Amino acid sequence: MRLLSYNIHKGIGGWDLRYRLERVVAVIAEAAADLICLQEVTHELPRTRHDDQAGLLREHLGLEAFRYQVNHCWRRGGYGNLLLSRWPIAAAWEVSLRYRGRKIRGAQLAVIETPEGPLHLVHWHLGLAERERHWQVGHLLDHAHFAASAHLPTLVVGDFNDWRDTLAGGPFARHGFTQVTHPAKRFRSFPAFPPMLALDKAFVRGPVLVRDARIVRTRSARWASDHLPLLLDFHLAGP
């Protein structure tokens, strides 16, 4: 099974800083992922031609099961997280991660009915301040919606903005998670050219066996967004 996590930067990328959603679509399609977790997906924004990006991405990628979470809204339009799945989504929740009046952030939680059994998937885009990120992770991992499926194999992915890599030894360690994207020097994903910081991460708990984890460094990926995508190949080991 394959998962892609990708901050698409609203479809704006490359040195030209032009809006070209088709470049993002090409990068995602080439990865041939079964689960796709995207951050900064817009709707009705003038900067992105008032496009319904969630609808366009579903149409072009052909994955019917989806959940779109709007986090940040402006006077006209907004953006948020998009989850696309090749398999049915048995249950889904949204959790607010807003910290002390800062920019609105959120997490998507879903139980995916994969061919190898149910997977508890958490997808998010964390804040820019370190204290904010630690609160957000702790808040989510202690939340009732997370606890409802915490007995299942669990995978947490997204844009963590954790450039100092302090979350692994903090709230994730306290909750028994293992970091997949380690060491950081192998997973530098931002900026797309040249990548210097490892912001896009993955953590697992329970019988989730990650066979391969890598950053996609193709030429097309360098031009599609300000982040490079994270790609995971994994299996569920059973109860």
C-alpha cells in the first residue's frame, strides 16, 4: 500500500510562482498512491482562479472516497486539508488545532478500510511556533476522537513545520509512536529547490510496517509546489 503526503502550496510553485494545478496533479498521479493527504488545498480563492481544488483533484485522480477540511478562511474563499482514498472511509472526524488565537489549524482523522484491515489515519498541518506545535500534538493525541480508534494501527502524516525535530522526543514518545522520517537529513522537503528543512513527516504506532519512506525529488516535483512530497510504502501486520 502506498501513501502520499504533500503540501501543494495552493498549486503555486516553481521559480515562476505561477498557479498551475496541473503540475501538482502530474506529480501526484506519477506517485500512484492509494492514500493521498494534501495540505493547502483551496476553494474560491481569487489567487487560484476561484477553483474548487478538492473537486478538480478528485476528478483528475479518480479517487472517489474523500474528506475536505476547510481550516483558514478569508473574506473570499479559503484553504485546508484534503484526504483522498482508493478504499472506503469507514469513519471520519475533524479536530480543531487552533492555539491561543493563532492561525486556524486542523486535523483530519479517518478509519480507512484497506485490503489489509482498518487503518487509523491522522492528517494535519501544524503551526509555525514550537510551543504551538507541541500543544497541537498533545491536544490531538489526548482527544476523544483520537481515542475512539487508537486501538487500530495508526499512521500520522502531514506538514509538521517541525524544523528542529523536537516532536519525536516529546508528545509522540510519550504516546508510544515511532518516527518513520528519520534521520532528518534524508527527508528534507522544504523549500522544494533546494530542500533544506525536513517539515513533512510520518509517525506510526501499532502493526504498521513501513517498507520504504522517501522524499520525491523529481524535476516536476521541484516545480509544482514549495514543498516536495513524502511517499510511504507500508503494510499492516495484523492484530
